[in-house]
Amino acid sequence: MDHTFQTLEFYKILEVLEGFSHTEAAKEQIRNLTPSRKESQVRKDLRDTTEARIILDRMGIPPAVAMKDLTDIIVTAKQGGCLQAGELEQMGAMLTGVKRLKEFLNRCKNLEVSLAYYELDLDPLSELSQLIYESIRNGRVEDYASRTLKNLRQEIGKVEERLRAKTESILRKNKKYFSDSFITIKNGRTCLPVKKDYKSMVPGSVIDQSATGATLFIEPAAVSMLNGELEQLRIEEENEVRRILYTLTGVVEENLPVLEKNKHYLEKLDFLFAKGQLSLEMNGIQPSINTERYIQIIQGRHPLMDASTAVPLTFEIGKTEQGIIITGPNTGGKTVSIKTVGLFCLMAQCGLHVPCEQADLCMNSQVLCDIGDGQNITENLSTFSAHISNVMRILDAVNKESLVIMDELGSGTDPAEGMGIAIAILEELRLRGCLFLTTTHYPEVKTYARETKGVTNARMAFDKNTLEPLYLMEIGEAGESCALAIAKRLGMPEEMVEKARAYAYGNWKEGKSQEKFSLQQTGHYPSKGPSIEKDKKPITNKNEMEQLFSIGDSVLVYPDKKKGIVCKTVNEKGMIQIQMPDKKIWLNQKRVKLLVRSAQLYPENYDFSIIFDTVANRKARHKMEKGYQEGLEIRQDEK
């Protein structure tokens, strides 16, 4: 059942149900809830849920009862232990809740539902509840729990006041002896913080000292007697509190049978009202139950889907059809539909209402499912392998009282073989006599359903004009996948759609392109999305190398990351000359990174000799421009 519960998301229904419960026992019962195979039990459980729903509809939500840790409290009382004040307070809160719930159920009797008469099984134990209320408050025994305790606490208050007055008097009279101006409590004794140097000036007992040792906490001899008196009173108070707790525990022990009965019925009512609240939450109804292998659902909604947007399902199987083959487009609602049927059957056999207008559901010995691709890398299962493994598990367990639900039967392998396997599985299920629902895209399976007695087709309606799914099941007709129409609507070129149509329906030669395919053909699909990053090819053409850098470009020279200016562009060997602050150097162009183009640094037709030539060269060049000058030469730096 675990696989079915997980596949149909039944556990999510239980999680919602658990959220409506308050007691740990009811939550545990919900977590362990499984479909009953006993017809009378299912009918009773459904009737209880219906009565709880009637009460909720007419009288509102019943008062919740606090039951935290009540089991441990009862065990402690049984074993002769002493209940603490907090535990007794919890017991009192439970009894108060019992009283309120009893009154609520008593008001519900006019609804004429048997659930209201659980009121007769609840006993609020008014005397015990009142005794706990008068004796315990806020987790402690009240002063008025006994006259003795009241007197002791009053006397303790008086002694504490005398002790405080005496100690403060000593503190005020000798301020220089003390490191602080307040009294303190150490090991339950009233002390003064005395500076170590003045220890002899404050007679008394050293109770403690500070971490540095500079301060001693001394109980003055003048208040020692009062401290002793206070300690004795507190011992007497503690004994009286313990006596009261034992007395109350004894009363609880005397009433344990009634308390345990209350606990049992509170947990039972908590579970029943949780089922009623789930029905109210999803607007459910009590389904009819039959053992005639018949399922009818009218306007059913998947319980985990938003009721305002879910399209209701109307479905029927078992009267004339043993199996239904559902076909239609993807995203058309096939899987949700078959899950809804399976989930309704599980919920009904657990005594839960189902969200629909009307339902008549058969009892199933088991609900068996194969939904989802089931791939498992660790077990080396492909989609097809997982499907076949599930199918074999189903065939090993199936009988004529089973409901089998399969999604995308025969998928995940060669279409021809997958089709054959799908039909073989369906025929085996038909011979076993079980009810079965399956979805498929295979045309041959549709033909099998049309020609086989007891098996019929169904389709999920699809608006051919808008190509939108209608999420409506139509039993008796086979559906189309509408894949070509959907592909065209989503942008596939008409040419490709026509080729696909030719391939799909036998005219594959017509769909075959006579043109050679080329990776460079991108006419239909412009480049989108991320691209691969290719390595740059080495530059060998001189013109291309010169385009990398221009004279006057500002560059960064690696590995020193020093700035320079391009003097001469890249030559055939890949070398470039850079003007550094103090010299010109030649180096491989791979060690140079462009910072700023010369066009951004200098005006058009700028004379770079101002930067790169020496003063002597510039003067010589200026003279040569006027005519021949004997003996005049220009020296080039060829470093």
C-alpha cells in the first residue's frame, strides 16, 4: 500500500487531516490510517464522519480539549508517584475541557445524531476539577490550598521583611566596608558584599567570595538567627506543599478509571471531528458504498486541487465496462483524472468524505498503481524497466476485487513493441477480472478497446479551435493526441509540421527532404540563448596583426603590469615595440593588453615623434625638410 499511497498522494490527504486534530493519539491514528476491507466498518466510519459534519455545519467547531502529556501523568499516578503542580494543572485543564465538550454535545442532541450521545460517556469529575482549580495556579500550589500553608507563607513574608530591614541597616551605617550598596543571596542565605580588607569589621560567616577574591559575601552574625528561622519556615512550607500534592495525587488515583475513560473518548471524538473538518474544508459528501464492482463519480474534484479552478470529473465504470482506456493530448488531465478515481476509493474505505456532487464507490481489496516514470539511477532502472517492474508487481498481486490504475502504458521503449506489451497487459488484466483504468497514446490500443468486450475508450476533451484542454472526460470515444496542432501553435514551422504529418501517417517519402542538410542552415531558427566560447585562432596575416594595436595606444605590459605606449605595431614574428617611461622595448604581443585606443588619447594626424623621437632627431628631421644637410643623420633606437 505504501507505493499506492505515495503515488496517489494519499499521504498528503492524511497530512491535511492531521492538521485538524489536537490530541497526539488522534494524530497517531491518522498517520496509521489505512483502507478497511470490512464493509460494515467502512459504512460505520463514513456515518461517523457524516454526523461530525452535520454538527460542524449546524453547531460550529467543538471546543478543543488540552491533552498534552496526559498519558505520562496517568502512568505516574498508577505507579504511586507524586504528581507535580504543573501536571495536576494539566489534568484540571483536561477536566475543564471535558465539561465544555459535554455541554456542547448535549446541545447537539436536538440534531438527532448518535455522535451527540457520546456526551453520556464523559464525566468532568467536578469535585476533583474544583479541588485542583482551588489548589493549583500557574504551575504552583496556591497559598489557600491549606490553612497551614497560608500561615507558613505569611510568616515567611514577615521574617523576610525583618531580615531585609536588619541587613539594610547594617549596610547604611558602614558603607565604606562594602563593595556594593545592596544585599545579595548566596546559597539561600542573606549576605553583604564586604571588601576583603574590612572582613574583621563585619562579624559573621563567609558564605562565598567574588571571582577576584576582592569581595567576600558575609552573612552578618546579627542576621544569622533570622536566616536560620527563615530556612526552617521554608522547610515546613516545602513539606506542606508536598503533602498537598500527594493528597491531590491520591484523589486523581481514585478517579483513574473515569479519567482514562474520558481520555479515550476525547481522543475518539478528536479523530471524528477532524474527519468532519476535512469534509467541511473540501466541501465533501458521504459516498455510497457497494460490493458490486461499480464506480460512479459525478462532478468530482481532486481533493488537493483548488476547487475554484479544478474542472469537475464525471466518471463511470463497472456496469458494462471492466476497463477504460483514456486517450487525448498531453496536459489534458488524463493523469489527474485517474488519480482522482483511485484517491476517492482510498478515502472512502478510510471513512473519509470525497469532494463531489455524488459518488457510488465499490469496495476494493487493493488499489494498485503504475504512475510516473519511476527512473532510479541507483537501481539502474530506466523508465521502461521501472514500468515493467511495477506491472509485474501488480500482476503478482491483482485479483478480481482489485482496482488497477496505469499511466502511459507501454511507454519508454520502441513504439511497436511498447504497443504490443500494452495490449498484452490489458488483456491479462481483463482476464483477471479486475477493474482497470489506463492512459495511452497508441492508436492500436484504442482499437483494442473498441473491439474488446468489457473494455471501452474514453478521451479528454480538447478545443480544436483554441487547442486548449477542457479537462473533461468523455467515455465511449477515443481521443487524439493533437501533437501536431500543439507543435504548430507553439511555433514549429509549417514545413516541419507537414513533414511530421507525412512521417506519422505513412507518407514518409513525401516528408523526406531532397536537400542535403547543412549545419549552416539557420533560416527557420535565429540564434538564441547561450553560446559556446571558442578559442581564438592565432593571427598570421600582417594586416590583421597591425589591426590589433595602433601607434599611440596606451597598453599594459605583463607580468609587471606597467603602462606603456605602442611605438611600432606587431610584426610578422608577433613582436611589438612599446615606449616605457625610461626606454623602448620589444616583446611578444601576447604580453600586452590594450587599455585605451590612441584615437581616444590624441587628435587626428597627431605627430607621435614628439613622444617617441629624441630632441636631436626632431631637430635633424626639421632641417632635412628644408633641404639636404651634409653630415646630418637621424639615429633610430632599435632596442
